[in-house]
Amino acid sequence: MIVRKNETKTAINSFSSDSRVNIHRSPDRVGFIKSLNLGLEAASGQYIARMDGDDFSHPDRFEKEVAFLESHPDVMVVGGQMNIMDENGQITSARSYPTGGLKFFLFSCARNPLAHPTIMMRREVVDKGYRYDESLRMSEDVDFWLRLMNDGYKIANLPDTLLDYRVMGNFLEKRSALMSTPSTAVYAAAKAGVVRFVESVNIELEAYGSKNRILDVSPASFKGSKFYGGKNDLSITGPLAEQILEHLFSRDTRFIPQYEETFKAVLERYAADPHEYGLHSYEYKKESGRLDNNRRVKIGYLSGTFDLFHVGHLNLLRWAKAQCDYLIVGVHGSGAWKGKETFIPFEERKAIVGACKYVDKVVESCREDSDAWDLWHYDRLFVGSDYKGTERFRRYEEYFADKGVEIVYFPYTQSTSSTQIWKTVMLKTKDIKIKE
């Protein structure tokens, strides 16, 4: 029986004249799991086996599975071992499953105990009302087997290789790390580097005789996670996690969820004409508003003498850091620009400011904050509100008007200032005689 959506396909229609083949067309796009249940309900044989349309069953598969079920009447479902082949039909690896006993039980606690495309079940399973749970998009088969086992029924695997399972990952292996990504070039380059690194380490592991492998997981998206906002939803992410574990325990090196739905067509277009694909991708992002050439990291800058460091300085740095991602602080060499004497040496003042957790970088300040912009191209200039309206900052506001720089005025700290500290110290020590 062939179950497919209500569309015609030459390869499938060629079987229509064979009385042994029943082509069951679903009325609309009901999905994979619903199609599995339609196949179970339409099947009329004593034994029911399944496989995917692009896989290859070995000629003696059904003979071996029927013989096993005939000689083991207590077993309800049987599977077997399978080869992994690429899109060109070349065998690349094999996937092994335990045949029974304690090892089979322990194996089923961590991953799928049966290779789904290899299974054959008794008609009795369907007659008893067992169906695939259509709410479990990526673990419907695991759930099926576990329900059978929980109800006391036996399942098993043959030691024989019964099927060649087609995995399209080899195409991605050749293309993904070389695929241009206009507007996210740094990300694409970093991803390509990671892919090549993982491949190299896996080769080294194999060369050293280790059976361990690093699994490269390349999902199209992480739906149901905080990555896209909202809350984590285990009912959505759980099935994907189970699939990842299955491939991990199989020591696979690459797993591409939703390959057919998402990756395949895109990669084929890229392979046909990388340059044309890149231009199209860039224009699409631009027209859809996804192209953002603005700098995402906000750089802040403020300058000051920071002599006799006090809570007013600390508050200024804390408020500034709260409004930018990276804070640069310029420290004046002296207080001469204000006509004041400094008590703490310049390098010590820089060290004190640099030790503050809110500061990312300390530099010697320029004569003008506008000159500092030529060096650091900051997005926000922070200053105390006592400077607002002065001739100097009116000039700055005009200078930065076409540069996208925002001047942020923080409240001036009335209670504490370096001048007040200086006056207090001088007043309380004027009558103290210091011995040489």
C-alpha cells in the first residue's frame, strides 16, 4: 500500500496496474502521522510493515520478519538493523539496535528501541485499537512502542540489516558551511568554522579508535523556546530533544531536523547559482525589513577628572552603564581646565575608575568630547545636568545633530562633590601640624 497526499506522481502511478499495490490517496494534506494511521486502518493483511518512500528495503526483509513473528507468537512488533545512505544512494554508516533482553530494555529507556522504517507488526495490534498519537509530531513511534511495552506486549529486533535509510545530510555537509549569507557574513563565517572544526575532531576521534562522535545539530528553528520570545514549552521542544538524543546515542555526526521542509530547496537553489542566490537573499531581506545595518551595540562615553572619587562619581557611572552596552570613560590629566588643583595623580585616578564594574574602557580624555567621538564613535554622551544649556554643550548638540549621538543629562549630585570634600578636608586640617 502507498499512502500519499492527493496529488499524482509518475513513479507512483506506474504501480497502478499492479493488483498487489493499493494506492491510498488522502483527500488533503493530513500530515505524516495521520497518513501512518490511515495506512494502519486501510491495511487488511495479517502482518503490517512500513517504510518511507525514499528508503530501500532489502529483498529478504519481509521473509525474515514474517518467519520471526511466526516462530515467536509472543512478539507483537519486530524491527531490525539498518544502513544509512546519502542522497546518492551510497552507504555511509550503519545504525544498530539491541535484539532483546535487558539490553533492549535499558536501550529503550534512553532512545527509540526500534528503527521505525524497518518494523513489521501483527494485525492484532491495530485490532486492539493502537494508533500513532497525532499530537506527538516527532516521537509518535517511540510513544507507540512504549505504550505496547507498558501494556505487557513484547517487541524485538532481528540482528539482520533489513533496510537502507536515506539521510539527506550529506548535501548539507557539502553546502552549508560554504553558503553565503549576505547581511550576516560574520555569523556565516563563524558557523562555517564550527562545522569544519567538528568534522575535523570527529575524524581525529575515528583515527584514534574512539567510538565517540560530536553531533552537529542544525535545526531550522527552536520553536517553543525563549529564543523567539515567550516561555519555554517542553511539549514543543521535548520531541526535538528526543530526536537529538536518538542521533547522539547512535553516534551520528549530523542531524538536520525538518530537512525536507526547510533546508533542501534552499540549498539546491544555492548550489545551482551561489551568486544569484546571494543577491536574491540580500534583496529579500531588504524588502521585508529584515536588513538592519544599524550597530546593535550602544557605546556610551563620559569624561571627568574623578578626583577624590565619591558616590556622585559612582552614581554617574552606574546610570551611564544602564543606558549603554559598552561604557568608555575619559579621565582628564588635571583639573586645570576648571582652574582647580587635583590631589590624586592621573594614573591612580584612571586605576580607580577602571576598577569600577560599570566601566568597560578607561582612556585619557580629549580636550573636547567631540574630539573623542572621532576616536570612539560613541552613540551616547553622558554628562551632569549642570552643564545643560551652557555654551559648550549647545555647541555639542549642534555638532552631534547629524551623527546620531544622543546627549544624556544626569541629575547633578547636590549632596556630595569633590569641591565639598576638598573644602572639608582643608577646613579640618588647617590647624593640624604635620611632623616631617
